[in-house]
Amino acid sequence: MDFFYEGQVLWSQIDSNQHMRHSAYADFAAQARITMLESLGLKLPTLYQYKIGPVLFREELIYLREIGMNETIKITCELIKARRDGSRWAIRHELYRGDGVKAAIINAEGSWIDMEKRKLAILPIELSQMFMNAPRSSDYLEEGDPA
């Protein structure tokens, strides 16, 4: 299991019920995704040279256990679905507490955006090949090329 984020939950990430606020889960998942991309060689400066960035269409958070202030968390990222060219993808994140208990599952579906044209983009082949080396789930599904 590859962890792409490990860190401590801060006071600013706690809600009035004394557990991690809902939007902090999404923030941590986003950081884990960026770390995963960088581990594949898709560093943000490289993506910016191509004027391309990741964009989300959908994000689903499934809460399993509470997480409190000062707890340490770890997050995995795995491709669960992608087109062959990496132009559309879905990533599952699993968030674990420091005691090893799975606390949440975060599913994100997305693509790539041309940051100048503000339209969906396809990664250049060399970047697509890097992206398609992302860790894959045991239930990974590869989709055909766009119609």
C-alpha cells in the first residue's frame, strides 16, 4: 500500500463537533493526488509548461470513522478507472488514522484542463504514459478511447 500523504490534523481542520471538518477530507485527498502525480514525474511546473492541470468533475466522500485533532493520517491513491490515454480518470483515496483504522474513502473523477483555453485537454503522449503508471486498484477498469 503506497501512502501519498501523511500528516497531522490541525486545529483549523476541526469542526464544532470536535472532529475533522468535511472539507478537510477533500483538501487532504487533493494533496495526496498532487503528491502521487509528482511521484510519477508529473511535477506541477512540468504541467504548467504545457498549460495543463487536473480538474475534478465529481468527488464523493464516504465517512467511516471519526478523526480528531492532532491525529496522524495517511492517504493512499489508486486509479480505479481511466481511458487508455489518461484523458479521463477516477481515483480512490483511502484515509487511515494513525492507529491503522480506515476512516474514509474519497472517490474523485476528473480530467485535464487547458488553463489558457479553459477547455478540456488531453495530456501529451509522454505525460500520458507517466500518468498511466499510477498505482491501480484491484478492481481497475480501463475504458476505450473517446468516441
